[in-house]
Amino acid sequence: QKEVEQDPGPLSVPEGAIVSLNCTYSNSAFQYFMWYRQYSRKGPELLMYTYSSGNKEDGRFTAQVDKSSKYISLFIRDSQPSDSATYLCAMPAGGTSYGKLTFGQGTILTVHP
Amino acid sequence: DSGVTQTPKHLITATGQRVTLRCSPRSGDLSVYWYQQSLDQGLQFLIQYYNGEERAKGNILERFSAQQFPDLHSELNLSSLELGDSALYFCASSVARRTDTQYFGPGTRLTVL
């Protein structure tokens, strides 16, 4: 079983829809949670970085963490065609593993006009 | 543009060969990370260097090695290449030694024929 599970999709939604992307994890040592966005043929870029359980909002993006269920979500409101990308959840191992990030498989999202 | 540069963008080589991938971190960043991204394995952490010293290791093959030079640029050396080594190789950098925001470069696409 992978430490981080993410449905690869693909997910196709109409413009303006609310998108929900999810990851589950098994390692209780994960304390920080990140969402990266990766456009085709580009490197991942950090979208959201959260620590505690609860919600964190940034514009049209909301990251939600439920540590008791080991479940994280990213919501995109009023989705735009420019949001079409692969979304990866990531968790730093922490402890003596320093900067190692463990990534989910990534969910491919397409927002069509 | 993350500020992390990687060369070359594309590399095509034959099995058994050796290649070197180069990464220049963002100005001021001391940590460099290497990741491999393939369709079946997703984005996998390989190794981290901080200010010239190895700090964390992932599932990096023995045929692979890396180093970080005094000017903080890093090189990833891949030898005795196999077809399965074909992947995108990303470099990321961050300011600190421990986990914080990692900025990814555009990647090097390696094709082994």
C-alpha cells in the first residue's frame, strides 16, 4: 500500500464547476500537507501549504485537512480552463528525513469551456 | 518561472550509457532535491543535498549518484542506463535544510533507447 493515495482521474468538468480533489494517507507522522499544480511539460508549482486540521482558503482554492481520517482535499471554486492541469498532493516526511516529499499519483483535471 | 534551472531539457541516449543532469537552485537556496517522475511510479524523491552535504536519500538506485558543488549547483549522474530509467527528472530547491517550500525546475526529459 502506498503511503499516499490519490485518484488519478482523469476528471473533466465544465467551466464554473466546483472541483474536489482528494488524497488519503497512512503515515501518522505526516504533519504538513501541500498541493502542487503541474501543467503539461512543466515542473510542479506549490499551490497550498497547510499544517493543521481544518480549512485554509486562498482565492478560489480551499485546502481541507482531516487528520483524524488521514484525508485531505483541495476544492477549486468557479473552475477555469486555465485550471486544467495535474494536481498532486504532497507530504513531507519530517523527522530525520528532512525535505523528502511523498507525492500522490496526481489527478488530471480538465476544465472545458 | 520558479528560478530553478535545469539542463538539458531533453536527453536521448542508449542503454548502458551514462548521463549527467545539471541543476542550478534559486538564488539563496541551500537545499537541492532530485525527483524522478514516471507514468507508473509518479513523482519519487531521489536525494537531497544541503549546502554541499547529502541530507536525505530516497529510493535512489546505486547506478545513480549526485553531488552539490560549492557554488550550490547540483548534478545527478545516471549510469548503466536501462530502458526503465526513461522519465522526467526534476530538481527542486529550498532555502532551508528541513522541509519548507520547494521550488521545482522545468525538468529534464530522459529517453533511453
